[in-house]
Amino acid sequence: MINIGKGIIAGLVAAAVVSATLFLGSLIGVLPAPDPVRVASGIMLSPPGLGWVVHFAVGTFLWGPVFAVVSPVLPSPFWFKGVTFGMLAWLLMLFVTWAADPIALPQPSLEPVLLHLLFGAVLGSLYGTLLDRRERQVPTRGATLTDR
């Protein structure tokens, strides 16, 4: 079953985990200094604080509900559904940033891929944990337009 509210909760937690990873990674020097939130702030021509707000809002109110809707069709278990979703989100992010600046080719880097996979793994695992047993069961037959 689809539970948008639980998708929002899972999206908020996953965004917080990725944000903490970004913050701590740049603090200890593991991640590059220009973190993705600052880069997004530069694209949006806004201060970094607004970039963090947008980062949390997208993870919570966009990706959380979208995951809740598409999770029934993704391969099981829930952590794998999340990793698959994270990879798709990374591909979309790559396309959107390229579309925003088509002259600059995307730079091959492992950090964004790993951060999106981390987001997806946390999102999927937590969403699966939040669902009760009845909600985890996928209907054996989907509804069609002819069903009344």
C-alpha cells in the first residue's frame, strides 16, 4: 500500500542523514569543500541557508512521497527499493544540473552517487520499517480503469 505520510517522515530522516554526512564530511575533509548544497545555492542565486531549506524540502516533500508512490513497483526488499530509487534520483539530478548549464559537462565524481545511494537506503529502510504488516503487502492484482 501507499502511505504518503510515512514517505514524508522517511524522506525527512533520510535528508537529515545525508545533510549530517555532508556537514561532517566537509568538516573533517573527507568530502570536497564545495558541498552540493552550496553549489545549488549558487545555481539558485540564493544564500546557503536557503539552499539547506530547499535540500530538506526536496528530500522530505518531493522524494519521500514519490518513493511512497513508486515503491510498490520497485524490486524488494525495502532497502533495495530505496537504493534503486536513490540511483534514479541521482540520474535525474545529473540531468537537471546538466540542463541548467549545458555547456559544462558533468564531472565524474563518486561522492554524489554515494550520497544519493545513502539517501535511498535510509529512505527505503525507514519507510519499510514504518509500514505495518498490512501496508507492506502488495496487492496481487492492480486496479484498472475498467474496475468499478
